[in-house]
Amino acid sequence: MGKINVDWHESHKMPANPAEQQRAEWHYGHALNCDCRKVAPSIPTLLETHGYKLPSDAPGLAGVISK
């Protein structure tokens, strides 16, 4: 586990019962701004499905996607 970005987490709460697009948006922002945990294997697919490009140098995506 890496370091948590407390400021990001405090200002970006996951909504209760989020729609898939909301989940994708939250996880994309999380991957770009926080390194508190590994991204679940299903998240890159979720992000790609909703049109998010996955930068391989994002803190939360290290080791999850190939460059």
C-alpha cells in the first residue's frame, strides 16, 4: 500500500449506491490522485468502458496496467 491522499479522499466521497458512470469517475480520479491501495482488477475495464484513458504513470495504477 502506498500513501493516502487525505485531502483528496475528504473532498471526493463515493456516492451511496453509485451508478456505473459515477463509479468510473470516482475511480479515475482516485487512480490519478491517490496511492492508498491497489486498484481492483475490474477497475481498468470499468474505466475503459466509460472512455477514460489510463495513464500508466498514475499513482493508483502502478503495476495494474501495462505501459
